[in-house]
Amino acid sequence: MHSAPISGERMWGRVAFLVLALALVQAVSAAYVVSPGGAHPPSGPPAALHEVAVWELPLWVVLLEVCVLPLELLGAAKTCLALGWRRVAPRNVLDHPLRSEIYDAIRASPGIHLRGLSDVAAMPLSTLRYHLAVLEEHHKITTLDEDGYRRFYENSGTYTQVQQRVFKHLRNATTRQILVGILEHPGATRQEIADILGISGPAVTWHVNRLAEDRIISRERDGRAVRYRIREDAAIELVAGIGNDGAVVSFRA
């Protein structure tokens, strides 16, 4: 009958035990004489300390360290695995429940910023920042820094730059109302938009200026008035991104 092969871990354990036993035998076999130190006070200047190189150590010490080191590394690896740690790779980056929750929240609300994610995921900002960094490092999400906010999007080619800009503005209720108003009344002036929506003229000016800067709307001078229209590329995305009730929907089919 053939005996079962010895695993590498058990073999290293036996080798380390043998070396340790030999070292203990050598230490026990040496003769030591203990006498009171007060009867023989030291004389002369104190000895200067100096570093000892590895090759100057006794052979048994070097062998002991070489044999024990693999076991220490193996024990550390087992501890990390027991605590749930493993190497993060693109294939398993979403296996972590918190990262998966964050990723789903970003997919559900493209353009969401950090504070909004913190409210949705209900986790500390430090934890959220860590998992966002992991997701971005493994190209699961992409970011867009605008207006002092970092906004997060799914990074799979799902959203174009125009869609990202449109979605950013759709997240603001007043801006969304203005966009719907201009979409339904192309060429409306500031005062006409204010009358349709029941908001002040200065508020309309502030929002349309931001929309114009992001190339969502165009401005046309008509005498002393300025008329606003949705740009063609943005209009297509607005129709896809706003439901019949004016609520934000996904760009996905």
C-alpha cells in the first residue's frame, strides 16, 4: 500500500520542528555558570556596540529563520483570507456587497455626486470614497467634475458626453422644468419661461446661463429679447431622458 503524500505545509512544519529541536539541544548542552554581579564589578571603558551581519550569526539561527519564515508567511496569508481579504481584480470587484450596492446606485442615478451616494448607500464618507476609488481603478465607473461636484457614471460606454451633461442638469428640479418648458415652447424668451413655470426672471437667467455654458441650449437675439432653443443633439437625449410625467428616466432602452 502507498502512503498518502505529505503536503508542503506539513513538510515545512516538520523541518522547522527538527531545526528548532536541534537548536534547543545545542543550547541545553552548553554549560552556564551564574554568579552575583556585585562581587565582580566591570572594569575599563564600556564595550562599543556594533551591528552584526547576517553571515556572522550562528548557523543554527540562520537555519531557524529560513525554516520559520515560510510558515510565518503562510500564517499571515491564512489570517487575511479568514478575515475576508483577497486580491481585487476586474472579475471580482463587484463581489463585495458594499461595492455592488454603490455600483447599482450609480447605475440607477447617473450623475449622482458623493453626498447623494452617501445618503443612498447609508455608509460613512471614508468607506464610500475607498470603494469608489476601487471601482474607478478597475474601470467600473467614470467621473465628471463640474460645478464643484464630482459626478459618477457607469463606465461601460453607456453614456455619451452629451448624455452626461444632460443628466447632470436633469437632477435639478428647476432646471428640469425649464428644459421641459423650452422643449415644449421652442424660442421662448426669459419672461415667457418665467410666466409658464411661475418662477422669477433672475432664476430663469441663472439656470439658462448654465445650460448654455454646457451647450444644452442655444441663444438667439431677437431685437431686445433673447430666445432659447434646445440644441439638436441635447433635444434627442432630453426626449429619451424625461418621462411623460416630467420625471427623469434612464437613457437605456
